[in-house]
Amino acid sequence: MTTPYPTSDRCAALQERLRAFMATHVHPSDEAFHAQLGTRDRFSTPPILAELKEKARSEGLWNLFLPPSKDADGTDAGLSNLEYAPLCEIMGRVSWAPEVFNCNAPDTGNMEVLHKYGTPEQQRRWLTPLLAGEIRSCFAMTEPAVASSDATNIASSIERDGDEYVINGHKWWVTQSPRAECAISIFMGKTDLAAERHRQQSMVLVPMDTPGVEVVRPLSVFGYDGAPEGHGEIRFTDVRVPVENILLGEGRGFEIAQGRLGPGRIHHCMRLVGVAERALDSMKERAKIRVAFGGPLSEKGALRHQVAECRIAIDQARLLTLHAAHMMDTVGNKAARAEIGMIKVVAPRMACRVLDRAIQIHGAAGVSEDYWLAEAYAHARTLRLADGPDEVHLETIAKLELRKARVRTETRA
């Protein structure tokens, strides 16, 4: 669709190349991908995924999430948030597609953290192999014992002992931690309980093969295990890492967390727009071929209105997300807090509504594993909690909005 934000020739070409790759390689491989998951360790990379990653890399469709920069010869490299957003939508149509292009969460966010805050040695050891797709990573923040939507509640400890940090904590919903290729975790805990509330937290790099790191179990979402990434519950018991593994410095964890979330939220939301577009396509196809009560479903007034409502909702969410991306590029993440909060509320809600309508049109098939809709709904519903629940974003939006209000004092003569 046409948007108020013009697309550069370079980005338009990237979109066409990505669509072609998805149509030629990814969509036709969806059945093989799921079949391979069922015949081997579900939390290791299926052969078809590894094969497609090599192909995407050879075609230059790799690490598309990287921010703008200059190559050695001075040519433009990397993409702005606004340029990358439509690519997320294209990749989002297939749940496992982002990894084909090394653009999957949580690796993109972790790579951004290492790029922005990592030391040269941390970047050499962890960022370089992540950019090459040789390893995977996870981000350990959420805890079962506290309301982790408030990051200041984090109770895990990071205590210094000479040249090491000793780490203890219980984390869950650690995406990608059950995965065989997951080599490094970014762990968030408290280093100084006496510090100011937002300076108590720190982040430290913890290799997953460190003694004391135990992946207790993979967690399921509405019965789906999310393989091959998965979401794990992890216990960290007297885990020791060198002090050089600290990111940015003690007390900077909350700052890093806030810097990490802005781009990730944009990526999630545009992928959800892609999910919703695919759901609407499935809905229209089903309506045309399914006959009930004397005619195709596509001729029923109620269904036609549902199609129209979906189109309106998808286009609204896309435009709002592109606007947020534009604001992040032009005024920065902090100044775009309201716009980021709005899209984080709007996009998952929209995707859930569109998927629910598509499921309804598919009838019993819609809630079965024979179709992709039920699993997509489980993922979309989860994103109303991930990166902060709706209520947190609504509170942020309200605070920023109320600051704009003028209080008028009227007096009577």
C-alpha cells in the first residue's frame, strides 16, 4: 500500500528481493520445516533452516536489521527503522522466516546491545559469531517470583567476589534458551541494593555452558513449544563469570534495557502486521471456496463486513507503526516513547482480532494443528505481554499525554 513515507530505491529493491526469496524458498519449505522438527531434537536447527540461511547469506539478504552506517568505501550500509520496518512485515508472514535472514529475536536485540555497549573483546567473542549466525543467544530478565513488567523488581543477584561475579537467580520465559545452539545469555540482576532505584540493576554476559547454569525445562504457550527457539526456565546457582563480562558497568542495566526495547518493539509490531496480512489472505481464500447455507461464505454480509474491518485495522496498525519508526529515526527513541507505546498496544491487539476472525471463518480447522492460525494466535497473544504488558504502555502514553494538558483557571466577576 502507499504510505506517507516514501521508499528509497535501495529499500524498494530490497523489498522485492526479499518477497521473491520468501515466495521461492521460504513459503514452499514451511511443511518441510515442521516435518523436520517432528523427527529430531526439536530445539536444534532443522536442516532446511540451515540450508536456507546459507542461501540467504549468499544472496546478500543477511543481518538486514543493522542500523545505518558507512562501509569502508563510504557507501551507505544498514537500514533505518523506517526502512527496515517493511522488511519485517514480509518476513513476519512465516514464523520462522526471520532467522533465515539472521533477523530473529532475541538475537537482534542482543546484537544491538553488544554493538552499542560491548567492549571490543566482548564483541569479538560474542557479537562476531552472532552476526555470522554461528551461535544463538538469549536474554534472561523475567522472573517467576516478581512482577517483571517493572524491571526494578528484578531480584536476581550479581555479587562481586574478587575478579569474578557470582550470579544467583531464577528466570523464565527466556526465549531461545532451550536451543542447542544457544551459547550466551545476557543476564539482568542487582549489583547494589542500596543504590538509587534505577541504578541497582546490571547486565552481565553468562556463557550457557558455565557451571551452575541449568535450563530446567522448555515452556509452552497455549500448548505450543515454539521450537526450535523455545522459551526456557533457567536457574543460575553460584554461577561465576569474570568481571570483564559486565556490560557498560555496574548499575547500568536499566539503561541498557530501555535502549534495547525500542527497536525490538518496532520489529515485533511490523512482523505482526505481516501475520495479519497472511491471516486475511487465508480468510478471503477460505470464504471463496467454502459453501454453507446455499452459497459461498464470501457472499454472506457478516463475513464481508469482517473482511472490511480486518483491512481497516491492518492498515491503521501499519501506518501507526511506520510513524513510530519515523519518529525513532528523526527524534530518537526517548522522544518517541508515546509512539512506541501506542504501536506496542495496537499491533498485537489488531493481530489477535484478525487471527480470531480468520479462525472463525475456518471453523474447527482453524483451531487445529493442520493450519497455522492457532499457533500464530498463541504467539500474537503472547506479545501483549512480552516487552511489557498493554497496561504498562497505556500508563506511559497517559502520563505523556496528560503532561500536554493546560489547566485553565476561570474566575467569575
